[in-house]
Amino acid sequence: MELVKERNIFIGLAALLAVIVFGLSWYTAAHSDPAWVFGTNFLSDLGVSDIWAANMFFNMGCLFAGILFIWFGLGLLLSNGKVVERAAGLLVVISGLAMALIGIITEGESLHAPIAYAAFGVGFLALILLALKDWKDGLKVLSLLTPIGIVLGALTYLILETEMLTAGAEWCFLVGFPGVETMAALILLTLFALQGMKYLYQGALEKRLPDGTGISDRHRLGYGFALLVGATAFLVFWLFSIQSVPEWSFGGDLIYELGMTGGDATAYFSIACMVGGAFLVFYGVGAGMMRRIYARNVSGFFITMVGIVLILEGLALMASGEVSEVMEYIVIVMGVAALACITLADWQQKRMITAAFYLVILLCGATALLFFGYELASAVAVLAFFVMLLIEGTRLINSVKPSD
């Protein structure tokens, strides 16, 4: 048992460190080269940048992140797990080796493109195998995120392909559009980070509880604080952003427009999205392991999706100062779905006060949409969603039994 726990912690740390190393290196390199534009330039452009710092950070980031991914893959490959898990480990090793070579064989060399395609393509194949394993293990929420991410990347490709054909360009399958490559990199890193979190959770899990939930007091504390910190961070920085734009009014303007006003408002709102989103993803994946109440399990999926979209929204605002209105629609729909699931779960668990409170909130949002317009309804929905998270975080922390 101890070896299994140590192996899972070993594997989880490797995956998370790989994502963190590459993400920080990418961000630092992009920040060092003002000419590099998020979604307009290829990632590998940083590896041949005229700015030495950008060149060094990106190539070293690829090299060290690739080594860490190899470490992650070897942990899966050499484990006594299922065949699917070991096969995924072999593919992760190949993907990690390709990523490490990207930092050595830079853009412009003949082997660079095939190596880059291998890093992305083989990495996604590994994630598909891990998703199949998660589905068989009952982690439905986590397993569904991989196909959703792949579909999102495919839709991005088709949209950009259509735009190029409309502009008169020739059709070319697997062309390396900068926007597609950037989206694929973000999706790949996010999914690997979630896998790392999963293995860390399993490594920290001492034993399953009698009710079969597998959620210890340690997990309840972690998830509870994640909700409290994430919701508080979003609401506080949202308030800072509102104060920076006196002309923005609650219920009179769409929320995402705050992030597009520039200056301090954009900075505060992007921080709110990224910090709040990161903690929501942390909780959402954990909620997917709470198997006793199915509705609460499903709510974890919707909360995870809200967190991912918020992170992407924050990154887009930091990179370009603009964001699509569609992202707000997704946040609203997923947030309302999560709130409805939590309401149902509380009703099933005889928590009538919170269930009734959430139901009233949902009805208020529906009334605002019908009689006062989308602007007010969206603001009410976002506020209600984060208030619900504060309540859920407090409930989880209060559910921890005091030690004797």
C-alpha cells in the first residue's frame, strides 16, 4: 500500500512540475520578446527569437519539461497498473522525448516540424488512454474532459481553416496555424496538470471510508479551502476591477466587458479569472471523486469547466486585452448547471435550507432574464454561483470532525 501511495505521489509531482516548468518558461519567454504575440506567432518562434532571454527560457523550458514528462511516463510504464495505464506511460515517454528535442532542434531545421507534431499528437493519444482508464475507474468527470478538450481544439482548427479558405488560401490538412497550436498547447498542459492532480490525490488518500466515497477529512479541508480561496479571490478582484471603471454598472453591462476596458480593470479582472479558475479546477476534479451523491459528482464536472474557461479568459485578456462573449455564455450556462446539481444534491441529503436558498437564487436569475434582460441575469448568475461556492466551501470545512 505504501509503495502504491509513493508511486502515485511520484507520478503526480512529475506531471505537475512538467506543466509548471513549461508554463513559466513559455510565459517568461513571451514576456521577454515584445514582438511575440499570443495566438499570432508559433510557440517555436520563441526558440529562435532575436532576444537571448526569450530564446534561452523557451528552449530550456522545453528541455526540462520534456525530461519531467519522461519521468511521468516512466512512472506509469514501470508501475504494476493496468495495460492501458502502462501503454499511456510509453506514449508519454515518447511525447516527453519529442518535447525535450524541440528545445534542441529549433524552428527552421528539417526535423523540427515532425518532432513538434509528435510531441502534441502522441501526448493527446496518451491522454485518451488515461481517459479510458479513468472512465473504467469511475472517474467520469475527469475522463470526459479529454474528449471535450480535443473537440474544442478541432473546432478551433475548423474555424481557422474556414477563415483561410474564405480569404482565398489553399486547403492544407494539419497546417500549423499559430492559433491552433496555442490552443492545443493550453489544452494539452491543462489535461496533463489534471492527471498530475489525480495521482497526487490518490497518493495522499490513506484509505477508503466505509461509505465508499474515498474522501478523507484531509480532502474535505483541501477542497473547502480551495472553494473559499477561489471564490473570495474572484469576488475581491472583480470588485477591484469594478472600482477601476466607474461607468460600469451591475446589471447594466456584461461582466466580460470589464476585462476589455484596459488599464487596471483588465489586470484585476484577468487575475480574478485565472486565480479563481485555478482553484475551481482543483475543487472540480476532487468533487468528481465524491461518489456517494451522483448530483454532487456531476457538479464537479460543471465547476471544472467553469474554472478552465475562466483561466482561458484570463490568459486571453492578459495577452490581447480582448475576449469572446461566448466565454461568458459558457461560464453562465455551466455555473447555472453546477448550481442546479448542488441544489439537487442538498435536497437528496435533506439539507433543506441551502437547497431552498439555491432554488430561490435560480428563480431570481430566471426572473431577471425574463423581465430585465441578459445583463442583469448574467450578473446575478455569476454572483450566485460564487456565493454558492463560498457556502459549499464552508460546509466542507465544517464537516471535518475534530480530533480527540
